[in-house]
Amino acid sequence: MLDLTKKPYQLTKEQIKLLQVKIKSMTLNEKIGQLFFVIGQDDEQVDIAEFIKTYRPGGMMYRPASAEKMKRQLTTAQEASDIPLFFSANLESGGNGIITEGTWFGMPMQIAATNDSEHAYELGNVAGYEAAQVGCNMSFSPIVDIDMNFRNPITNTRTFGSDQECVIEMATAQIKGLEKNGILPVIKHFPGDGVDERDQHLLSTVNSLTADEWMNSYGKIYQTFIDQGITSIMIGHILQPAWERKLSPGLKDSELRPASASKRLIEGLLRDELGFNGLAITDATPMIGYNSILPREELLPATINAGIDMILFNKNIDEDYTFIKKAIENGTLKLERVEEAVLRILATKMSNGLFERKLAETLELHTMEHAEKAAAVAKKSVTLVKDRDQLLPLTVDRYPRIRMVVLGDSDDGGFKEGGKVSDIFLQQLQDLGFEVTLYDRQHLDFHEIFEEGVAEMKEKFDLALYIANIETASNQTTTRLDWIHLMAADAPWFMKAIPTIFVSTANPYHLFDIPAVSTYINTYTGNKASIDAVIRKMIGSEAFEGMSPVDPFCGDFTAKL
């Protein structure tokens, strides 16, 4: 039974009565609209005010645009809506999640590598401030997943690592920073990503822990934040078979459901066992991991019936609204359940002051100040994993000629946080006096590939510097090294004879694919602050301070040699 006098709402009886009166006055279409957290609309393509009046959504999630444009769009939408809208973005690693000028502060794993939760607070504070300046009031973060499986391509540096206590400490601090700026945090992805090695964007993944293992890890994390009064939780397209079977003994494999369609995991585990009274929002419903569960016409109503209150994104918006309306009309989805969800939505908005909130009149981003804070994170987080042959520090006297091989660094793949790193590394090394040659993967030297030996390679360069900028992004099956398939042409076959250093600006687990390399460094983030920091550290002008939040050796003893 929904009790709005308790946390996270703590509303008065008068406030509750106002909401109940409001819901009674709403049309069916208005109630259906509140269930949808739609894709943010572009005012260069859509009349946003007309869109809001037509669909009356409960919230909108935006991908980054310029601050001026974003503020204009959010202002237009909010002014057109009778009920205040949630405006959210993935503020996972900074204000760059909502505006293109925003600060890319650092990936969560980089924050964890500082071993200082003050930096996690500043992650939330910086991202929250920049987002609030343009009218954003919610963040789909922190990520409270545990990076248990190094092969998982979507958790990785988006998490605070593999230690649940670190996850709790860092996420708690990030939440405080967000809330300081009036941003509602949404922790994700219940029942917990990071166990499977697959991406829930592409299929329904499996959290395969036993019920006890789950309670002692993910369960502890969610219980902690529920006890603290977390407002909202994002529900993943992730199965947790052990808990479903514990709640319904004898359940067949074919009857198991991902959390985004499982009443057992939402009403049974999240609400009854863990006591969550707040707002439940699905992860994005265009994902294959969602749509592979059931036909969408059955799935959307099943999601609301499971105890989830809001549906993130839409496919064909008219079709999706019709699916919900038909389910109400034929009794598959009870109106009482819809009204309960709407009551949670409105109560969340009321308890967080959205009915009274005014947009900031000015637009002051303070990006210079925020860049200094990001630089402090980079200084403290870059991690020297190993330097077996003591190749560091780099000096022009020791290694005047450097061959730089850059892996990844592309725009291919799903939504990514950052950009390319090649030019920044190249320019800074050249400015330091090194002669740097960038390996050309597009125009291969077949003589070198098939016939040249060590002596000929030594005539070309004194040190090979590998930079892997293989970012975590949606809809990828892997973030591992993928050498040129012709003879692994760009791989350092010569690493035992010619000094070779490997730097990862993203995925911290590349030693799994290149265990024999002498020197390996993780920066976790490919922003300029981290590149500046790793170069300072490689040339010996600054000490390495980072502490790895995961096992960078991936349990492989050969990587430690």
C-alpha cells in the first residue's frame, strides 16, 4: 500500500489530498501521458509546446546540446505543461551529459581510483550545477552496479568498481552533490548489472548470483540507499533467477522475467523485501533487452502491472500510448494501478519542490572552475599498474623517437562520453621534444608486416607507446582489444626487444589481452585533464597516485609477470 507520509515523500495529509484531487480531475490520456518518460524533442524539428500539449508526458530525457539551446527547449516544454516535467540526463561523469559545453569531470571508476569520496561529491556537484543551469531537475545516476565481470562491455568505467563498500561510499557522496543543486538522483540498474558479460541493450542479461549472494552485495547497496531515502530507482532489463525462484518456488525457466517486467522482482523483492516506497522507472524501452521479453503491446502494460511507474522512452509514441490505453480498456491493466503510478509520479514531483521551482534566469556554467576540479581528480587517479622493466620515466635522451599506436579512438558505437585522444597525445609529446610517428592503420606497410625484424624496427623507433581509447558504449558486444586482423599488424610482437608502454584511457582491463607488456597505465577517462596528467607522470614530473578500484590483471597471473 502506497504511503505518501513516509520516505521518500513525507507529505502532509493536505498535500496528499491535493494530489488525489488532481488525479481525479485528470483525463485518461493525461494519466497515460504521466507514465511516459519520453525522448527529448529537438525544437529545430518539432514544435515542443504542441508536442507537450498533445502527449502530456511525465518526463523527458535529453542527450547533450548547447547550453543555450537546451535551456530554451526545457523552458518551452516546462511552460507548456500543466504538470511540471521531470527533465533528466545521464549525468554519470559530468555536466557533459546534458550540455556540449559541460564539464567531462571523470568516469566513476576514475573517481573511485582517487580513493577520496570528496571527488565523488564534486562529480555530483559539478554535474548538478551545470544541469540545473539549463533547467534539468533529475539525473539518471549514480550507477550503483558492481563491476564483477571484467568482460562486461557496458558497466566497466561507468561503475565505481568491484568493491561494494566503495560503490556505496562514492555513490552516497555523488548523491549529495546532485541534491545540493536540486537534482533528483536515480540509482541504477536494479537488480544489478556487472555480473553477466553481455550488454542489456542487446539482450536481457542475467544477474546469476544466488539469493544470499545477491543480498550480501547488490541487496546491501540498494538497502543502504532505500534506508537513506532514495527517491527513484531505474529498473534494468536484467533477470535475477534466484530471487524469482525464492519468491515463487517451482518457477519454470520460461516463466522468468527481467526486472522490467517482473512483478516478483519489483513488488516482491524491491518493494516488499527491501521496503522501497519510491518511484520506479524502466531503463530505456527501445533496447532489445526489453523488447525481446514479450510483444511490445503486451510488454508495456506488463511493466506497469509489475509495479514500475514510468516507462523510459518510446518507439512510435502514438502506438505506445495506444497499447497502454487498450490494456486499460480491456482490463489487462487496471485503472487503479495506473492511478497509483501517477500518484507516485506526482508525489515525487511535489516532495521535491517541482511544482514551485523556477528556472534559473541566468546561464553561468563556471566551466573554468570545474575544469580545475577535474584536473585535481586526474592528478590523483591515474594508476601505474606495472612497470616491470622500469621503462619510466620517458625522456628525450632515452627514447628520442616514439612510435605511437592508437587503438579505438573512433566515433563508432553507441552513445559515448568523450572524444578522440590521438591529437592531444601527439601534440604534447612533440612539444616535449620527442619525435613521434603515428602508426597508420589505414595504409599498412606490408614489407614491415611480413618481412622486417627487430633490427629494422629499432631503426625506426626507440619506444612504442600504445594508447587504447576503447570507450564503454551502448550496443557493443565487447570493449576488448581488436588488432588488425591481417597478422595482428598493429600488435607489439617486438615488446620483449623494444621498450613498449601501454596506456588505456578507458577500459582498465586490457592487460587481459596484452599480459606480457612491461608497462601498463590506466587513466579511466579520456578527457584532456587525464591526458595532461598521464603525460606529466610518464615523464617523471609528477608521481602516480591512483589506486585501482578493480583487478586490472583480471585474475591472470601471467599479466603480473
